[in-house]
Amino acid sequence: MFYTKIYSGIYGSSSDIIDGSTQRIKYKKKSSDIDTRPFYLMVIFPKDSENVTVQKGLFIFQNVGQFGVKTITTTLMQDFFSNEFIITLKCNTISPDLFIKKVIRQDNIKKLVMIKNIKSSDNSDNIGKGYGSEVREIGNFYFNEKMWGRLMDKIRYVAGGRYNLFEFEQVAYDNLKVIVDIGGRTRKINLHNLENLSIIEAIPDEIKMADGHPNLSMLLEHFTKVATEYLEEMVLYIR
């Protein structure tokens, strides 16, 4: 594992920098000023073993609130590897199953949105991809452990393949979306399209210093543990 620090910020508009305690203006930011923030990027490459050839690695990007550098960094890296080495760098979520276990929990699931494609009995209506769809939403869940386990098995099955059907109350649905609460915000997840979604890990409060930035040595130790957990879930190529 190695890491790098990326500085990023935005410019193009003026603003007032205000003291949070006194509410007084400390500085008038010009449109040409850039408010840069440091972001850590961890890069992890597992080692080959006698029976495993590693085909995947990990990027762990630090976000600060709504700010981050993932999109611009991966785009520039893809351009670099393509132009310099004629290599395609593909960045997807680690594994659908790990994403499901990390993001969908019994205490944060809000709704299931189930979609069933409906075909008309009139053949002339079915010339295109389909004729219509039936959408069913259910919420206000209450699960015991057994019921939750059965539901999660079905959700994980759907997430495991783009064309896997979701069966609920003896009805097969073509598409399943799950609405969950993540950090106080409602998010709708299409379980048939997890490739470009990201897992968000909160940085423990004890790692943050007085200035709001993480203690580097503690951050590296924390994400080494996180990366080890992820690597155990990733699908590797077996010789």
C-alpha cells in the first residue's frame, strides 16, 4: 500500500471568509483565489500467492463533506494509462455483495421499489423493448431476524447479476431499487447497476485532529484494516 496527497479546490466566484465564532468577515475571497483542501488517496495492491493471481486493487479516496477528488482523479488516471501504456484502467465498486452488506442494513432500509415489465397481448404493441411497466413500492418495514435474513438473501441474489429477477410474494419483478438512509440523506440504489457506486466509510472521530484533518499515521492504520476486510471479499482470479 502507498498513499499520496492531492490538493484540490474551486475558483471562479468571490465570497466572504467569516470567523465562525464572531461572525465577522476576516477576508474577502476574490474570484481568482482557490480554496484548496488536502485529500488522501490510498492505493492498495494485494500480493500474488501460490494459487492466486491478483487481478484487482483498491483505491480509497478521502472525502471532506461533499468535496472529493475521485471523479477527476480517476478520469485523469484513465487518460494517462490509455495514452502512455495503451492500458484500460477500470474503476468499479469492489464487489456487489460487499456493497450490499455495507450499505443496506435493517436499521436504514426505507422502501423497496419493484418494477415488473408488462407486455401487451397485442403483438403490435411489442415491437419495441416493451409495452409498459408496473411499479410497486412498499415501506414501513418490520422484520424479525429470520425475515430479514430471507430478504437480504434475495437482495444479494439480485445484486449478483444484472438480469437476476427479484421474487416477492410469489411475483417475479424485473428490477429492484432500494431506498436507504445514508448519513441522514435518502438514497435510491438500483441493484442492477452497482458498478459505478462507491462504499462510504466514515473516518472515526479519534483520527481527526483539531484542524479537522486526519492524523496521517492513524488514518493509514485504520484504512489498512478496512482494506484487509475488503480484500477478503474481492473476487480474485484463481489459477
